[in-house]
Amino acid sequence: MKNLSNRIVTINRTPIFFGINCLSSIDRFIGSLNPCGIFILVDENTRTHCLPLLLEHAPLLAHARVMEVVGGEGVKTLENAEKLWSILMAEGAGRYSLLVNLGGGVISDLGGFVAAGYQRGINYINIPTSLMGMADAAIGGKTAVNLSGIKNQVGFFHAAKAVFIFLRFLDTLPKEHLRSGLAEIVKSTIISNPVLWRRLQNYPVSRLLSQPPESAFWQKLILSAVTFKNKVVVKDYRETKFRKVLNFGHTIGHALEGYAQRVGGMPLLHGDAVAAGMISAAYLSHLKTGLAEQEMKSISRYLREGYGTIAVDSSSQAILLELMMHDKKMSGGRLQFTLMSKPGFPVVNVPCDEKEVLKSIEYQCCT
Ligand code: GLY
């Protein structure tokens, strides 16, 4: 098996340590920051399944103060950030303390937010333990909490000092979370790498999930997503324009997630929502930016096979539109989408009217 470990790409001077041996550098890296007090943010799962592995590789962290929050998107609140700030203060954390975020996207969003706000910004490191975190959330300095049911409404750009992508953490993930994270990788592949996208179509999601994430093709996919994310962030850290390419499938995906939270019941995983959002985005791309029908069908087929569809009845349409209006992707009162003209060629800021959006949601669930 080809081993892509220890590849380092840099993003805004934030090194990304990638691969199956990357944790061997962590002690040296932390030592170079010379932190005055180290804190580790975990949830109950990463405390049990990932922290022992991290401590094995990083004896420097043995005396760190561990702060635990409950898992899940619901923990990303101002109230919980305040609780964590209070712990940092009570424990005497100062400007030169270091926060290590050990977890998925929720932990890096919340921990990054806490680091950005505490004493006007302290250093932090992201050690993503989920595929979604590795491919997307942990990279790029976006930090946030949710407000009044709107995802990531309050946050800062505050870049991590480093990101360590250690693939063995993926072994601790339940299959449905691996599948969910894979949706971000599929997104990244479709919008950035047409050659890899053609290859990926021979690997249905179910086939990929039957292989270990350390296998060569998985490593290739993850590294391609990490490299692309890095490239995007280097080009447009503050999302003035180009970074919006990463939003492919996310406008409708976020609305579906918000809707699922409102109605309760079975939580909808981010990746399932984004997969459905990408089917809609493929439809809109065919309608608005010239994506060939054949490509639209290939994308839809791959995602439907891997993720199914999300049923939306007509009474939910108004709520979905309202949620999209609150999303940060609005401009001048119009809904704006990231679409593409062909795989590898995303197009940002495409205005679509409500009728077109509702049609694309219908296409996602009913065709
Ligand atoms: N997750 C999208 C971004 O980092 O911009």
C-alpha cells in the first residue's frame, strides 16, 4: 500500500500534518510554541476513543487540562462558549496558553471560537477525528457557534497554529459518520478534480465504506480534498468570493439540516443533507450554468445510491426557503448558489429564484 503519510501542506502559514505517522511530530510542534498552559477540548466519544491514542504520541499533553462537552451540533452555543471561557479563566489560562481541539467539526468550530475570543485570541491546534473535520472543518480558520437555530451565525476567522490529520482516528468512527464525512470529499472531488471524480464513480459509497480509511484510494481522496481546501483558503481566506466554491450543495443542505432540527425526530447527518443539497445543486447547474444533462445524472445517481434522498412535502417548502434566506449565502435579497459548468469548474454567486430552488428540491427527492 502506498503510504502518503507525513505530507505537509501549508495554508496561511498553518502547517497541515497529514498521514499515518503525523502525530510523531506533535510534541516537537507544541514545544516550539512554548505554551503557558495547555487545554484539550473533547467530547465524550473523543475522550474515550481518541484521547488515549493522542496521549500515547504526545507525552507533552499528559498534564493538559481536559475540558469535555457533549457531542453534537447542539453544543455550539454562546452559553457553552461562556462556560469554557470561565473554565479557562478559573484555571489561569492566559494569552500564551494553547487549546487543542480533539474532535470533529463541532469541536473545531466551538473550540476555535473559544480560542478566538479568549483574551482576544489564543493559539489553538486542530486534531480532527472525523472525516468531515479532516476534509473540511478543521482547515481554514472558520470558527463559529449557532444562534437562534441558525448554523454558524456568530463566529470569527481565527487560524489554527497547526492541523494534524491522523487517519487512524477514523477507525473509531461509526460507519454512518464515515459515510457522512465522505459527502464532503465527494463534493471536493466533483468541484476540483474531474479525473478523480471519474475514478470515484467506480467506487460507490458502499464499496468505499467496505475498505479501511487507511487504504490507498481513501488516502488519495482525503489528501486531494485537504490539498484543495488548502488551495482555496490560501487564495481567499475571508471568503470574499472564491472560497464560496466550497458551498456547493450547502445552501440547500444547511436548510435541510435546519429543518430536520426544527421538526425533531431522527437527526439528519450533515453529509446526508449536503449529498441531497448537491443533487439539487447539480439540477440548478444544469438549469443555470450549462452543466451537461449527463453529468447532472451521473452526480445524482452516485449520490442517490450512496445517500438516498430526503423527502420534503409541499408544506415544508416555505420553511426551507426561510432558512435559506437566513443563510450567509444571500446577497441583495436574492438567493445565491455555488453551481458548476462542468466537474472541476465551479461558479459562485449564481442567483436563483424561489421557483427554481423549489424545483431543484423536488428533483432531489422525487426523480
Ligand atoms: N466549510 C466551508 C469553508 O470552510 O469555507
